[in-house]
Amino acid sequence: MLKRINNGYELTEGITLTKEQQERFDEIKNLPAGFMPDYKQYILDGSMPSPVDEEGNKRNLWVHPMAPIVDREEKKQIRGRVTEVEKATGSAGKDSARGIAQRIDDIEDRISKLEGS
């Protein structure tokens, strides 16, 4: 699938990629040699390098050539989780702590009204 060239990688002849796969290939095609299995998996399905190697030893992903990509994807996941929490608590678009506190106050007010009825 990937063939090493002087300044990066190119696709072997006859390989066809989807638009998303091509975008991922374009991201890694100039990265250093030695991480081809990680690059292939990223291109094919968008998966990030494993934090452990084949023998079960922990890998230092901060020195991995894909570290900026891993960091970007982790930040996207965190932002997505924060957005889900904000939606669930009704605090979207507000300072999270203040929005959550306001939502709790609103719920307490509704409970008080229900108890008073």
C-alpha cells in the first residue's frame, strides 16, 4: 500500500483511496520512516498509534512522528465530550461552571414549585 521514497511515502500502484483516506495520506506522506504500520492504519481507518507495541511495551507517543495528529484528535474528542455535557446540562454557550450552576438552580426551582403544588 505504501512505498518508501527519499522524502516520504507514496502509494503503490493500483491503490485507490476514499476522499478521507486520501486526506489522511496527505497528512503523513512526508513523515519519517519506521512507523509504516501506524501510518497504514491511520490512512485506512483513521486509527491512532497504539500506546503499546507488539510485545506489550509502553510507547512514548510524544516522540512519535504522528504526535501532532494524535494531539489534535484527542483535543477534538475532549471538545466533543464537553459539548455533550453542556448540552445535557443546558449550559451550552455559557461558561461551563456557571452554566452548570445555573442549570442546577433552575432544576431546584422546578422541584420547589412541584413540591409546593
